[in-house]
Amino acid sequence: LALSAGDDCIGSIFDELLGSTPSNFHVHASYFLYSALGLDAACLGNHDFDLGSDLLTHSIEADAHFPILVTNLSGCSKLMERCSPAAILVVKGIRIGLLGLITPAELKNIDPDCHVTNPIESIKNILPAIQPWCDAIIILSHLGLSLENTTVPMAIAGDVELAKSLPFGSIQLIIGGHSHHELNSQGLSPKNIVNGIPIVQTGSLGRFLGQVDLHISRRSSA
């Protein structure tokens, strides 16, 4: 699976191609290239809203030929028609559940009808519905690493706090973003396994591509 943890626009010269409204939009360069490369799913980051919900909705409709996941967002009906709270993909016969989380921090130009809900409560609400249908579950998180160790504004919870709040090992992986940490560059570190849940993150600006190997067996979920 190829996955993105959000913030897929704002910060590149190619963002000029987005225009300022749907009427002068040309292309969402990241989503267009992700689609061509076969990206399997992405979550939304706070900067994806920097040019407004209407332009984001149009960008997804035009160029994102893969699921955009956001589990803790409600309202903003037009955008939610283009996003999903969860997805299940089958890889080599293994059913992989995917969930997406967005931080409520640093959200600009978000539609007043959009509401970012508590990420911990959102995950706990959806897990009972999706777990019976999955052999493994991955969270794409744009919360940031931890409220205690952050390089950017954060709110409510980071990936560490999220992992601590869940049943031990109930999630097989958290792929993080937002806080620009470069984790596990020498291999998975024990300090980044929280409550039996590995947390990975690959820095910022697309400089690195992370790789995680999950081993699924009948007796062990990861």
C-alpha cells in the first residue's frame, strides 16, 4: 500500500496551479501525480484547507482517484460527499482497514459548517464497526506525534495519546504527519511502539518515503 498522511498542498510552487477558486483551478499537482502513481489512500491535513473547503472539494473531485479518509470531520456536506470515514482494501488476501484523522489545530478557511470532532472518541466509535471486517487496521493521522513533544501547534491528542487511549495492540500501525518528525530512520524504535501500536512518521515536504512491513498470521495480528 502507498499512503499519505495529509498536507498534500501548500508549500510548493505547483500549488499556484490550484488557483484561488474552483473557477480558475487548473490541477491539484499532488493528487494528480498520486493518482498516476497508484496511491491507495490519503487523509486530510490542516493545510489542505488553506484555500478553503470549496477548492479542496473541487480538487478531490478532479484529481484524487483514490480514497480521501477523514474519520473525525462532520458537517461540510459537499466535502464529505468526496471523503470517507474509513476504507477496507484487500492486499494479498489480507483485509486492511484504513482510517483518517485531522488535527483541529491550525485550520484556516475551514467552512463554518465543518466540525472537527475529538479524534480519540471518533476512533473508539468506529472501531467496533470496522474491526470484524479487517485483519489489520492502519490509522493515517495528521494529529502530530505527541502533545508533550511537538514542533507545531496541536490540540486534544497526538498519536502517542491516541495509542495510549486504545486497547493494547488494537491498531496495527499509526502513520503520522503534521509535526514533521523523522521517526525510526534506523529501523523501528521501541520508544515508538506505544501500547503495542507502532507509530511511524517520515518528516516533511516529501523528502523521504517510509517503508513498513506488516506480517500477518492466524495467531498474531501484526
